[in-house]
Amino acid sequence: MAKTTRKNTLLNYTTYLHKDSKVWVTFVHGAGGSSSIWYKQVREFRKHFNILLLDLRGHGNSKPSLKDAFDDKYTFDSITDDIVEVVNHLKIEKSHFIGISLGTILIRNIAERYPDLVESMVMGGAIMKLGFKSQVLMRLGIIFKSVVPYIWLYKFFAFVIMPNSNHRESRSLFVREARKLYQKEFIRWFKLTSEINPLLRFFRAKDVKIPTLYVMGGEDYLFLPSVKKLVQKHTESSLLMIEHCGHVVNVEQPKIFNSLVINYVSDISWETILVQKTKATGRVATL
């Protein structure tokens, strides 16, 4: 059963409650998107877990309901706190977090600031380092953000990040969602780029030791190389690379994404149950 709540002080969210499972999965979209980008995941994931979908500040249905509630200062910490506020409001003690693109930065920040909330992290099209091309894009955006219609910039960024013909659906989806933003809202989010490099440097250096699955497209040219290096250093991290796929893996290859991520979350949840039973009984749990 779905339930949607919109409050002046909370992000817009939707929950799908499972009649048996106690496991929660929280989906976090990227900049310019909305919770609608998970439309290829909801049907399959709700068969197994409780689901929480969120619209970030100024995105989706959070835009009208939060217009007067938030000030103009956007930071990764403040946006992270928006998400945690909803999780706490719903009395979710622990959740698996699944993110795409910039949403992965927010999830990693939750793990840093609220580690007890995070059962595992699934990072689709993860952004863990901005290479030379990415930094050039950001600088161009900073120069032109106030003089060029933001949707032109967004289309240009989307094409650079997702250039191939098989990325067309992902490009179209993100541009369509981005059209719902206002120019002022886009500029607020774009100002976050000043925080990105030091934050990502810190994330790469520190291993939070929370189970993490990076799901990357083999054609995610801007961000895949840094993730390959990262998983070699962080002990609880692993990489699933999907061939012939670009940045938005959950849209381009939903069947593979759904199957493997559901298995990953299920395995982590089952391991947690076994550990809890072992601690509670003082005996070794057996299958």
C-alpha cells in the first residue's frame, strides 16, 4: 500500500509497506531528477522490502511544499539532514540506501554523519571524484549559470555525461525532470559544486566500513575510473560493472540492476539477522 505525505517542514515522500518484511530501502535521486526516476525499480523492490522514495529540496513535489520552509543556503549537510529528518519521522531505525549520481554523495554523507542509520549503500553511477573533464564542465556552469537558461546547460551536461545512443532514454528522463526546476533553484544547487572536491577527497580517504555496492555502467567514462580505484582500498566495497551501459544504470539496464541489487540487499539483511540471533543466544547461528 502506498502512502504519500507532504508537510511544510518535510521533504515530499512516498512509502510502500511490505506486509511481512521489516527491511527498509530508501531511494535517493540525483540533482535535477525526482523520485520518479525509480519507476523501473518500485514494482520489483516492493515485493521484498519496505520502500521509501524521496523528492530532494526543490525537486519533484518537494518544490511547492518547501518553498517557504528552507532558506537559500544549500549545503550537502543540510540536504542530508532533510533526508534523515524523514527517516526519523517514519521511525525507521536502519535502512539500506540506494542512490544514483549526486544522490550517492548524499548517501555517503549520511553514512559519515549518521552511520547507525545505514545498513548498506548501493551507489549507482557513483560520483566519487571529479576528473579534468568534469571540473571543466563545472567551471563552465559557474561562468554561464546566471546568463544562460539553465535547461541549456543541463542538456549540455547530460549529453557529455551520457553521450551514446543507448543513453538517450536516460538523457531524456533527466532533462524532462530538470525542466520542472526554476532557474533560481538550479543556481542554488549548482553552488554546491564549491563543496564537492574537498568532500569527495575526504570520502575517498576514509573507509566507513559499511557494506557498499557500486553499480557502474561500463560506458560511464567520467566516473567509473575513480570508483575502480576506490573499491581496491575500501574493505567493505565491491563493484558491479554493467557492460554497454552509461551513467544511469537503473534506467538503462533495470532488469540487471533490480535482480543483483535485490540479491545484495537480501544477503546483507540476512547476514544482519544471523549476527543479531547469534549475539542474542550466545550460540553460533546455522542455516
